[in-house]
Amino acid sequence: MSSAPPAPACRSIAADAYKVPAPFRAFAVRSEEALHAMHARAPFGRVQVVRTDFIDAVSLARLAATGRSRMTLEQFSDIDYAPTTLNELCTVAPAVTGLAAGLAAALQITGVLGAGPAAYHRSVATRIDFLGACGAGFHNDVARHWSRCLFWVLALELTDVEFVMPHAGVRLPLAPGDLVVFDPAMAHGLCRPSDGGQAVASSFEHGPHRRQMFLTGELLLDDAQWAALGAPWLAVEEHERRGALDLTVAAFDERSGAIQRLRMLRDGMKRSTCHVDQPPTDSRPKTDPEPTPP
């Protein structure tokens, strides 16, 4: 009787060695949605990395080629997306048995949506995209509902690349088959290890390994799930008391990640600087309904 294959290994990497520029003392992210108009949350202070083994090297290459064929990636920091479906992925990589289940199981190991499998299967079924890059200058992703999301990326094709979060102390070498879950509110980019955590354009201008290909998706968390991760939605007054910088309106230097125009961010945690035109009268955080596919 054969035994079940071992579960993929998961590393939980600290991402809370925050480098906060004066006069601020903390980071927080506000929301463009009425649900959290007068609230903000701290960043998730971990990056979860799962070394997957359910997609073989040939299938990774086939998936990467499919995504690459739909994109034009010519210059440094070009980033592009191409929607896909689980059915298409299974057609492109027929040697992979249970691709959807494998993705959901790998995400479940991170525990970010709780212990049960249903939320992970639902997330994988809701949306998957191909993501292509030619290196990536530092940026964050906080528009629309993304302040309530963690992102995941599964590396399909890349060489000599690090995933870097300059304000969180993270420099993570990547290899095909690595699945990474992170908070997109924090600045992040793709760099060469030899560049010391800097996103250097000239390092991605030439050679056969200029481009990187991923699968990617979103993990939409409700308020209880954010609280369980240690990043509850709290009134903006609490984050003002903590001296928080609002990541929703922060602009970053593409090469270094340095936060720009700090003086313009001083009132970011006041009710008067709400990002919602008409916040609800009762804007207390509530439990989210089931997410609607985008």
C-alpha cells in the first residue's frame, strides 16, 4: 500500500523589520471601499513561501510559454497580465494531475485563510492570471478591494531573481515552483541578487533571462481573518496615535523603494482624508459576504 506524498514545505518569513521614514513610526493601509472608509489596518508581517512539487519542470515551461505568448515585455519593469482558467491550465499541462487541488492545497498550507480547505478552493476557482515581468521596480497594489487581499504568485519561469520588500527586510531568492503569499500593500519588486536589494534597470536589459513568468491570484480576507493574522481593521484615530504612514497614497522610488513626498502624507490618518466619496454613516468593520468573481 503506497503512502500519500509528503505535503509541500512551507516557510514563514518575517516581514516586519519595518524601515519607517521619519516622522512616521508605523505603516498602515486605508481603503478605497466604503466598508472600511474610516479604518485602516497594519501590514501582514509575514511572507509565506511554499515549495511546490506537483507541477513538473516540463509543465512549468509549457505554462510559462502560454502566458509569454500573450504579452509584450520589452523594457525594465514592464508588467502584464493575461486572464486564464483552470480548464485552460489543465489543457496546457495535461501531465499535472489535480492542478486546481494542488494549488489550493499549497495555499492552504500557509494558513492565511484559516485551517479549512473551502476558502482556498474557492479562491483558486475565482480568478487566476498569467503574470509576466521584465524585472519590477518597487510599487504596491492597494486600489479598489486590494487593501483586503493578500496576493499569491507561483513562479513558472525565472532565473537569478529575488522578490524584495525593501521596507520589510525581505530579500527572497526565487526558483520555478515557488509559491509566495504576501501583502501587496507593502512595496515590492523583482531584483537581481547582485544588486543589493535595488531594482536596477540595466540588470534586465539584455540576455536570455530578462523576463519572468508567474501564475497569480488574490486571497480576499474578511475582518475576522485579518484580525487572526494580527492586522485588524481599526479606527484611523488609533493608527494616527501610532504615527502610521498611509500606504494607500505612498509613492515609491522605482529603484530603491524610498517613499517620496513625505510631507504630503502627514494627515493620512485623519477622517478628513478619507479615500471614499460618501462613506456610510456606520462604517464599522463588518464580516464580508462571499466575494464576487471579478
